[in-house]
Amino acid sequence: MTETSLLKKALRSVVAGQVKAAADPYRPGWHLAPPVGLLNDPNGFIQHNGRFHLFYQWNPLACAHGAKFWGHWSSADLLHWQHEPLALAPSEAYESHGCYSGSAVTDNGKLTLIYTGNVKYPDGSRTAFQCLARENADGEFDKTGPVFNLPEGYTGHVRDPKVWRHENHWYMVLGAQDLSLKGKVLLLRSDDLSAWDLLGEIAGSGLQGLGEFGYMWECPDLFRLADNDILICCPQGLAAESDRYLNTFQSGYFVGQLDYDNATLEHGEFTELDLGFEFYAPQTTQTDDGRRLLIGWMGIPDGDEFFQPTIQNGWLHTMTCPREVTLVAGKIMQKPARELQQLRRDEQAWQGIADDCPPLNITKAETEIVTEHAFSADLGGDMTLSFDGEWLHLTRKNRRTGLPEQRIWRGALHKLTVLSDASSLEIFINGGEAVMSSRYFPVLPAQLNLQGSHQITLHHWSLAECVIE
Ligand code: FRU
């Protein structure tokens, strides 16, 4: 299909569906969601000329995965986001099955996108090209075509370029699958973004004593934080253990030191970034004031996603809120970006025995629960959160099977911060030492009901809606 007819189809789909999608009571008030269709990974997250840009994997034509486009929002303040014209549509032979995930850099003052052109063949095989698109004077993106073809020794699963600048060179990490079906992260170098040299594998299944660690690693990200190099990646194919790797696919990080000259990353163990039911493919960027921000997809590519009720209204999935990440004692801490505090309205403070706490409206709210003791909380719908003094459980009914399922964290609890929107929860444990992100679909307005015989201290705010133009 030509680019124009594809763009027309996408536009028609938005015009036909956006009013119904916008009227859905589960539509978020301050999280980013697609106007219609399916959203997945955050792409091209950057602060460029002072303004934030966030692109996203988008199928505007259906609530299903398919040939992906890049949607685009921008924002001055991380609160009010504006829809920008669709950035990339799959129009060329080298991207015939989608403009897959990637990143953005500022090159010669211009916003420049690096993404994967994904090509599938009738026999089920595929290939991938890493491609470039540069912003033109009209704010559109001109594709300049592939800049790195499939390297030898890998299957067609080589994708998701994340690019950064270091000492007068550009560097790229790529997710990859080698011919023995092991997931890897590749490091590449370039002087001009157009010609790339493969330097080597810096991490992966079977490397650095990891043993079998997944058949494909998606969406790598590499950045410096507190004198360490952090590698984020999404290994696919890890077996679930009693208290970790409970989702279909994982997102996590390694802390290490990257040797750019020898293309090696000495790193420690893999730690999951989020313990909730829905979180995947996060991407980070550095802000002009030196913070590292992360946004993830509040979704997981598994069958359950197609049981979410928003599909009836023609849209599926949201992003997480933007989070500030720091490294404390070798572990990543995540906090909601400080800008979000501007959304707080009507603070309520309460102290007493949990059983005596009146119900709180948590549709678009922030609730801080300070306690070290056992309690449980009904969050509306079938979602419950409970702490028994040692284990924290987030429990719900699986949407596909109807059976109960849970996500867990273990430790000494002192504070929980629950950020809730019309259909999502992000639970920050102990100021961000762990996070649980999940979509949920309660009877609205959702109420939080606490139970327990111990004293708790509560702060509660309703959160103002952000205009997403
Ligand atoms: C992760 C992912 C990426 C790919 C994109 C396609 O969710 O599978 O590896 O680029 O989604 O939409």
C-alpha cells in the first residue's frame, strides 16, 4: 500500500473512532492513550529544544498488533500533551511490516528518529533494517532509509535501536536473537548516524555466567546513572519463579561498567523494573536539568490484553506515568516525575486504625499509606492489595481465565504511594524501591476501602485531568 493511502486509512480510522474512544469512562485523565487503536512501546522519548517528545508504537487501524506506525505527542511540562501529526507510517519495502521501536536524538539541531524497519515473508521468516528519518522544515519526518542491515550470525529478530552520544561518537544498542536462539544486546558505533560498525555483544543469554536467559532481548536502553552504566532490556522466555518473572515477558536492568573500546559490559544480576501485571518496553531520556526519566508501556504482549474492555470503544493500552529514576545502593529507585505533584488537589490527611478509615475515591487520585504493619485494601473491581507484615500481594482475577492471579513483593514496608487513573494503578513501594503497574477496570468511581487493626497515616489527593489536545 502506498504511504498516502495508508495515511488516509489511519486518518479515517482516527476521525471515525476518536469521539467514542474519548467518551470511554475508562479513558485516562492524565496518562497517555492512543486516540484509537492499539498503543504499545514508548519510542523516541527526548527533550528537544526544551520540549518533550514522546512517540509510540501504534496500530491506528485496529485494537490488534499489526504493521506499526509511530504516533507522536509533545509537551512543555510532562503534564499537558499535544497530539502531533503521525510521524512514521510503514510505506517502504524495508519496513513493510512496520516501523518498529526506536529512539530519537538531536542531530545538527534536528529531531532525528532511528527505528527498525520490520519485514516479514510468507514463510514466516523475517528480516530487519535499522532506519533513519530526519525532521524537515514542516515538522514532518523524511525517511533516509536503512543505515544498518541484518548482521551475520543473527535471525531476523534484530531491532529497537537506542542511540546516544558519547565522546564524539554515536552509539547504539540493539536487541537481537543469535542463530542458536539466544537473546543478546549488540553495541554499534557511528560518526554520522548513517554508517554503523558493529562492535560486539555486550550482554545476553549465556554471557557473563547468565546461563539460559531468554530467546530474544527486546528494547534495550543504556545510560549513565551515578557513575554506573545501566542496561535496561526485555528478555523473552524466562521461566517464572515463585516470586519473579511472573509476567509473560520481563523488563529489567543490569548495573555495570561499559568499556566502549572493547565493547564489554561488566555487570551484576538482572533486576525486574516493575512487579505489576502490565509493564513492558520502557524507554528513558535525560532531561535538560539532568534527570533520567522513564516511561513504560502499561501493557504486555500476551493474549490477556485482548480481554480489556476498552476494545469495545476502539482503543487499547496506555503509557505509565513519567518516572524519575535514580540509583541508590546499586538499585534503581523510581518516583513519579515531580511535575505530577502539580496535579494534586484537595489534600486529605487521616490517621487511625485502618478499619475506621472512610472509603476514598481513587479514580484519578494519589494516595499515600504510611504503615509498617499488616493491612489490606480493596481497590474496587476485583483488585486487592494486602500486606501481611512480610509479603505484599496485588491480586485480581485473570481476565481470560477468570482465575485469581497475584503479583508479589517481599520486604520491610514503610510507605505505599498509589497513583490511580480511570483504569490504572501504579503502586510505588517505599518511595520507589519497587513498583507495581497494572491496568484495572473497576466499577467507577473506584473506591479504596482499607481493612486492618493497626494504625496507619494517610494522605490523599484527587488528581486534576490534563488536557491532551
Ligand atoms: C516490544 C516490541 C518491540 C518491537 C515492537 C513492535 O513490545 O515487540 O521489540 O519493536 O514491539 O511493535
